[in-house]
Amino acid sequence: MAEQGGGGCCPPMDLFRSESMQLVQIIIPNESAHRTIDYLGEIGLIQFKDLNAEKSPFQRTYANQIKRCGEMARKLRLFKEQMSKAGLLSSSVSATQVDLSFDDLEVKLGDLESELIEMNANGDKLQRSYNELVEYKLVLQKAGEFFHIAQSSAEALHREHASNQTGEQSLETPLLSEQEAVTDPSKQVKLGFITGLVPREKSMAFERILFRATRGNVFLRQAVVEEPVTDPVSGEKVEKNVFAVFFSGERAKSKILKICDAFGANRYSVPEDLGKQAQMITEVSGRISELKTTIDVGLVHRGNLLQTIGNQYDRWNILVRKEKSIYHTLNMLSIDVTRKCLVAEGWSPVFATKQIQDALQRATHDSNSEVGAIFRVLRTREMPPTYFRTNKFTSSFQEIVDAYGVAKYQEANPGVYTIVTFPFLFAVMFGDWGHGICLLLATMYFILREKKLSSQKLGDIMEMTFGGRYVIFMMSLFSIYTGLIYNEFFSVPFELFGRSAYGCRDPSCRDSTTAGLIKVRDTYPFGVDPAWHGTRSELPYLNSLKMKMSILLGVAQMNLGIILSFFNALFFRNGVNIWCQFVPQMIFLNALFGYLSILIIVKWCTGSKADLYHVMIYMFLSPTDELGENQLFAGQKTTQLVLLLSALVAVPWMLLPKPFLLKAQHTRHQGQSYTALQEAEESLLVESSDDSGHHEEFEFSEIFVHQLIHTIEFVLGAVSNTASYLRLWALSLAHSELSSVFYEKVLLLAWGFNNVIILIIGIIVFIFATVGVLLVMETLSAFLHALRLHWVEFQNKFYEGDGYKFSPFSFTLIDGEDE
Amino acid sequence: MGFLVTTLIFVVVGVIASLCARICCNRGPSTNLLHMTLIITATVCCWMMWAIVYLAQLKPLIVPVLSEGE
């Protein structure tokens, strides 16, 4: 294919044909391989072929290095995680430092990682004991309060008792009470108690379980801790209660301990003696403050370490990714063990030859290699990848085309015309210069802040809008133009280009609502006459206009598509396609729909009242009948007969000759290849594996069926595609109707109330309806319909789109990728 | 006649735009050809749209009939 192409039919145009490509072979000495690939990656204009496709990733030469890269990337991810936890941002402040080598970086990353992990472990340990101490202190305070309250109430009781006893020594005083009071202390000694903290949401259940397990033989006190406490085990903030359980007996104790464990209640022992408690509290507070300073110092230290990592992070990250991609590429090269060199094969654009050779020389020089790399171009019959050199303006339009299918190598690229026709067809459906200006302002924001926005991460929808900013820009410009043609500014017409052509029939203007106005001046020079707006005949008039406009635009665009197929045939020197496909297709389409277009224009220019539907239908049904009042020009009947006949001839012309001509061509080729067999031996050495698809089987029936399908598709498509262009009319009608509804039923209605509040509400509703429905939804639907018209109606006339994209090995692509 | 004059204006605008593109961003013959193609396509599209609307209003078969309220 590569040598077949390159037909010079017309001067080369950017973007119209994909770059001419070549299959190159580079033989690189082992010692300079890494550096060579590095330099080639910087150029980014070679797509390496995988010469080791049969080997698994683990069998390849540099699998080990790739594993190391993966390990380093993991360490970097750990740093990133730690940095984002600590709230640090990676900054490339000190980018001026000397470049690290791969091995140095690996050692350094290992050291840093172990240091960081140790620091984290220590920090965790300290933090845990700190949290424990804080909890302990809380328990001490709260439990101390229990004891204090208990003691003071006991004393009060005691005093009361005593006063009772001394006060009224009556007979009713129980004799036993004194005995009890004596035995009391001995009983109290046997009571044990456990104190600790339990999560608040579990505290009720905790109490209930304790009560049941010990059959009520416990006494539980709880106190709410106001501030949430950091749990030492999980490290999370939890709301907790301090509890104190009093019980008797060893069995009860073991039960309670188990329950505490089950509820995740942390136990802390509190001395019974109040004095000791106070002493403990001071002791614990001291230790807390001590630990706090230690932790703070540790944190500062860790922060410093992370900051130093952060300063270098981006650089290291890029370096690691680069290394990984280099080794990945090296793995695709085949190794010549005996000669100690690597053989690379890949596609590169022809224009990059000089750059690549320069890079190879530099690499040889920089790595002090004695042998230079060998660069040579291979001949092949393989289909090269498709590569368009786009810029930021054209790339988004090219993406619209690529989304349908990547162009075959060097076939005519619809992207060139899409740049204009796509926004234009959009605007035909979106014609309103008010809305166009809104769209323009929105997209200008993206374009003016392009540099800033492209560097930061945007949301999904924002990203898409930003990517298509130039498409939207063009769409808005054309919308303003078509809006001026339709004479609609938020559905309101203006007399911008002179006075309306219509006026009253007589000064009294009596029959303006019955018979209508009359044309008194020259035609309104630019766009739709403002007089139409709001009249009863506006809709029938605009419908007829827009319907005919859709047909005219559609026929024009389809003709452009067929003409592009002619340029394709010319470029690939394919005479059969010109004479047996392009010519009959042109004849068929224009005999029917080209003729219809001409009739439309003639009808407009002459002001004839002929019925075009009737003309077109009876052109098929009874072409020999007289046209009568539907005659638009002299000799119309003869013309129609000729056109109909030529359209009928064009169908078998499309279908039959091409398969037979291809067959004849094939047999002629076979005859030639017998003599060329001797030369083939030499080329076999070079293209050992590329021979696939050289002499493909020629199946006549297959070709014929293919051509049959193609013909049927075209003939039916000519009708259905023309009808499909009527969507231009439908959508533009919907748009103008919607916008006039919003204007009249919301804005004017609110205005009519003469009330400021209603007016403000009306304006707000109008703005939201305009933005939400007209600017967002209508834009989307008009975009999709324009897309369809391009993909189906325009591109199926010439575009094959079965190529594959050129995806070079390039560092700039790697940098943009996500991890 | 208005049709020819306005058509001439479109042609002039197209030529001026092509010249501007040629002078302002002259980046080799193939790029210039692309710019030229784009400008011609855009001019033709705009001209077609205008011409269709203009011709449709040249000899109106139906005329504006005002609504009752006005």
C-alpha cells in the first residue's frame, strides 16, 4: 500500500491526507540502547512494533527492571498518600538539582521509605500511649468524682443517722441498725470495682448485659464525657462514657471482665484512696505533657521529611515513569545475542527521518559507544498507521471524525470540511444570535483561561466542554451568523439591515389582518424580513423556507462527499472507482435531487405557483404526461425524461462494470507475477513476515455481492439521506418555537402584570429556561444531529475509516497519563 | 440588483479573509492551502444560507397576515 499511494493529484494540504509513513528498522548497540530509546521518546515520533509478541511479560529481557520500576512507583504512591494525609502538596521548587540516575533513585527511595515507615510506627506507638493516658486521666477524674460523691453522701447519711440517734432515742429506732453500721466496713472491703470507658452508643446495652449476667448483683455508675475521646486502638474520635462497676466475688469479676472485652470497653485501674487518686492524676498529667512534646517533635521531623520528599516528588515520579516506559519499549525489541545489539522496528512519519537520525547520533556520542546505530527504511505491504498533525484548534474536530472511525492511511480526511460544515449545520439548527452570543461568552471564558484550565483537573462534563472549546467557539460564531439570517435575538426580530419590504395595501390598513400586507419595497437585504414575526402566516412561510433550505444544503453537502470520493480515487490512481462509481453516483444524485434543488431555486426566482411535490412524483409515475400548470420552464418534460433515463442507467452502471473490471485486472496481475518470481527471492530476505495479504484470494462472487450492497445502499441512501437533512428544518423550528414561547409566555406575561416582584420572578424563570433548555439541551441535541449528518449522510459517500491510529512512543504522552 | 451586489460583498469578504490568513499566518504552502479551503468553505456556506433566504423572499407567494390583536 505504501508504494501504491503518494499519487500527486493536487497540491498537498495539511490535514487532508494523513502523513506519509515508513517502516524503519534501527539496529542499536547494546550499550547505547537505553539512551537511544530515551532520546527517541523525547522526539516521540516512532511507534515501535512488538517483535517479541510471542513472549510473556516475564520472559522478556528487561522484566526485572520493569519490576523494579513498579516497586519504585509503589513507594512513590506511599509517599503521595502520606503527603496528602499530612496536607502537603508536591511542588517542583528545586527543579534545578542534578539528575539522579535510576539506581541512585532506587536506593534513595528505599531509604526514605524505611525511614518514613519507622517514623510512622514510632509515631503510632506514641500516639497510642498518649491516647491511653488521656483516657486514663478522664477515668481518674470521673471515677474520682463518683468516690467523692459517694463518700460525701455516705458521710451525710452517717451524720443524719447520728443526729437521728442522738435526737430521738425512741422505741421505734431499729436495734439492728447499729449492728449493721458496725459490720458495714467489713462488707465494703469485699466489694471490688472496675473502672473504664465504654463507647456511648453501646453503654445502654453494656449496662443491661452486666445486669443480666450478674443477676443484678452489681452497681454501675456512668458519667458522660462531653468531648469525643480518641480511641487508642482504632485511633478514631468516639463519644464515650466513663463507667465504674462495683461487684462482689471473683466469679462476677471474671464475667464483668469478659463483658468489658466484648464491648470494647477499655479498663483502667483506679486506686480507692482519694489522696492516691489525686496523686495519680498529677502523675498522669505530667506524663501526658511529656508525651505530647515528644509526639510534636516527631511530627515536625516527619513533616520535614515529607516536605523534602514533596520538593522532589514530581521529578522522581516523572523519572520513574520514563524509566518504566523505556524498559517497556526495550522489551519490544528483538535481541541479537551474538552481535550484542538490539533490533527495533517501527513506524515513523517520513518527515521525522532527519530528527530520528540526529537523535541516534547524539545517543551514540553521549554513551561513548564505538558503534553507531544503524537506521534504514524497510519496504512493506502492511497498512501504515494514520497520523494527522493537528493543533489545538483542529484536534477537537479531528476527534469528532476519529470517533466514527480512524481514516484509512492517506485517504481524504473529512475533518478538513468538518471544521466548517459541522458548526455551520449546528448553527442552522441553533440560529439565534442572542443565544449565539451567550455561547460565545461561555466559550471565550474557556479559551482565555486555556493555560490555567488545561493544567488543572476538571470534572467529567467540564473536561469535555473544555476539550471541545474551539468546536463550541466556531458553533457560536456560526450561530450568530445564522441568527442574523433568521433575524432572531432571543426570538425577537430587529430591523438591522434596512426597512421591512412589506407594507399595508392602503393607508387605512384595514385588510392587513385578512388579506395581509403587500410587498412595497425591495426584498429585505439580509435575512428573514422582520415583518413576518408574530403574523399568522409566519409558520407556514418559515416551514416552507427552512424545509427547502434543508434540502438545498443537504444536496450540496452530499455532492461534496461524492466529490471527495473522486479525489480519493484520483489519489490512489483508481480509475475504476472514478468511472464506475463516482460518475454514476453524481449522475444519479443530481438527476433526482440536484434537479429538485434547481426546481426550488427556479420556483423562487420566477414566483411560479407550480407544485414541486407533484412535479417530482409524476416525474416517476408518468413521465410522458403533460405538466400543465406545473411547468416551470420550457422543455421541462424533455429534460425530466432525460434525467430520469440517466438516473435509471446510472444504477446498473454502478453495479455491473466494476466487478468485471476488477476481475480482468486481477487475471492480468497474475500473469505478471509469474515473471516477477525471481526478484521476489531478494525481497523475501527483507520482508519475511510482511507477506500477508500480498496475493489475497480473488472471489468474484464476494466482490459482486459487495458491489450490489454498495449500489443498493447508495440508491436508497440518496432518498433517505436527503430526507434525513430535513432534521435541520425540524430542529431549527423547535428551537425558534421554544425560544419564542419562553419570551412571550414568560417574559412578556410577567411584564404585563406591572409588578416588580412578578417581573423579577419572570426574568429569573426566563433566564433559567433559556440557559437550561435552549443553551444546554438544545445545544446538545443540535450537536448530536449535526454529528449524525456528518457521520452518516456526509461520510458514507467517501469515507472508509478502517485505519488505525499512530500511537508513538513519547514522553509527553506519558506525563499526562494518570497513575 | 441586490442579489449580485451582496454576492459580490461575500466574494470580497472571502478574498480579504484569505489574504489576511495568508499574510498573518503564513506557515508553508500546505497550511496556507488548508486555511484557504476553510475560508472558502465557510464563505460558501454563509453565502448559500443568505442566498437561499434572499431568493425565497424575492417573489413571495404568501404574504404576512397580521394577527387579530395587533
